[in-house]
Amino acid sequence: MKAARFHGQKDIRIEEVAAPGAPLADEVAVEVLYCGICGTDLHEYVVGAIVTPTKPHPLTGVTNPQILGHEFSARVIEIGKDVRDVKVGDRVAIMPAIVCGRCIPCRTGRGHLCELFACTGLSAPTGGLGEIAILKEYQVAKLPDSMSDQAGALVEPAAVAAYGVDRVGVAGGDIILVTGAGPIGALSALYANAIGAAQVIIAEPNPHRAAFAKALDLGPVLNPMDDSFAAAIADLTEGRGVDMAVEASGSTGGLTGCMNSVRRSGKIVQTGLHTKPATIDAMKLSEKDISYVGSWCYLLTDWPRVIRLAATGKYPIEKMISNVIGIDDVVTKGFDVLIDPKGDQMKVLVKVKK
């Protein structure tokens, strides 16, 4: 089968590799339909290897080269004898986390914090940028007829965004600030709006992403670099500050903007991943009695809920798609375009099967 495999920094190759064998009793074989390119994939490409294993992974045993792709939709083509949740022909969205089920986080319902955490498309034998993948039964969730195959490929980043917003407990009527309008930031804004935020404010300095955010028509889109930014936040919140902030830029500037903009006793969730240590005003954290929490991945059981919300149209995740390409163009029209700081693409999907 054809697959895009990561060999090392700036080295992704489209190769013919052996198709995986038949699924085990608790496994599902799928034909991949669409796969998104994630920021984690981009970090691997630019800096790598970071997450992909250079020595045998303790849970899966795999090493690079790795078939990439962990945001994908697929069609079931074979099931193991013990599988009950799906049948051949079902369209599914993939929850890519692979967990041991035995460590303390797993045994206390926090599988996303598994001590041996692995991920299909990053540290597993198969990935979404290959034509066929093998998953555990718990990794697949059926898509309703009302959701497209393309939308199914966005359930994973949609779940990342949803979990971050849920970490700060947004309630109906709250005013939310999102710093950074990349895919996760924009999805966070869409989700906050879907669950009842009274107003969603987006802070984004990149003009292409700011224009994309404005097209979502969720609320004000501000340039955090403008001198008028603080005054605009004050005007939009009657001087109180926002109730919650989602820091999705992974930058000290974004975090500082959240700290300055949130009201007293407000909450901030760190959804964007920092690739280097950030500077934080700890005195302001104390003075304003701010709750600052982290967010990692998603609840492994959240796929059906996210799918239901997206299927209603209230969480219009398909709006994120800016381009669809073929697997042969994954580097030139996908990775290289998305790492360009002047690029205008948001979420690029790869149509894996012709």
C-alpha cells in the first residue's frame, strides 16, 4: 500500500509498504478516507524526531520510519472476532490514542495521561497517511449519515479543542477570549460558541488567520499587537475582563494577553503547546486570583459526544477545511505550505484513497 512515512527532520517519503495483516480479535482494519495534517506532524517535520520513536516504543515496540497521520476518517473493511461496536462498511472517526489500561491514570479513567501513551500515526505500526490502518475497537467511533467523511477527519482536533474549553468550565453567558486562531484556537472558539458562550473574542496577529477567524462570524477578531487591544477588551467586557481565556497560540505573548485580559477570579486554559519555556507573571496570577490549568489531548471516551454535537451543526467543524490534496502532494502542498509563516492555509486534508 501507499503511505507517507517520516524518516527524520524534513524527510517524509511517499513509499510502497506492506499492508498490515488481518486484525486481531479486538482490532478493526480500516481503509483510510481523509487525514488531516496536525501541528504535531509539522513539529516532527521541522525539528524531528520529537514524538515519533527513535528506539522501540515501550507500548507498541515501533521505531521510525513512522507512517504519519492521527486525524482521520475511514471505512471498516475487516473486524476481529470479538468486535461488537462496528461492522464492515461502517464509516468511522478515529480516536488515535493507544493506552496500556494498567497504569494508575488508565485505571482511574484518565487514559489520556497513560504512562505508556502511544498514538496511531505517531508511535504505532499504522497511521492515517497510509491506505490501510489497524485500530483497537476502542479507537473507532461510527459516523452518522449526516456527517461527511471530511468532517470525520476533524473529530480528533475538535475533541482537543473541546477538552480544553471544558477544562475551564464555560457556562452559558460567559465571555471567552481565544488567543491564537490556528486550527485548535478556531475550533475552541467554535466549541465555546456551541455550548453557550455569550461572546467569543479572538486575538490573532496573522492577517490570513485573522481573516479566516472573521469569516467564522463568531464575534470580534482583534490584533493583540495593537496598542488598542487592552482598551478593546475593556470595552467589550464593561471593564471587568473576560470570564475565561483559551491560550491556543503556544506563545508567551498569548499567555500574557490572557493574564491581562481575564477578570479577577477568571480562568485560563493552556491548550496550545509551548515548544520552549514561557514567562509568566506569577504575581498577577496571585493578585487576580486566576486559575491557570493545563490541557492534554482529550477524554478517550468523548468521540460519540463530539460527533453528536458536530452532527447537529452547532459545532460546524467542517468550516476549518481550507484545502484537500492527494497523498502524492502531502509534502509540497501540505507540510511545506503549512510551515510557511506567510501561508494562508488553515486545515489541509489529505485524500488518502483515490
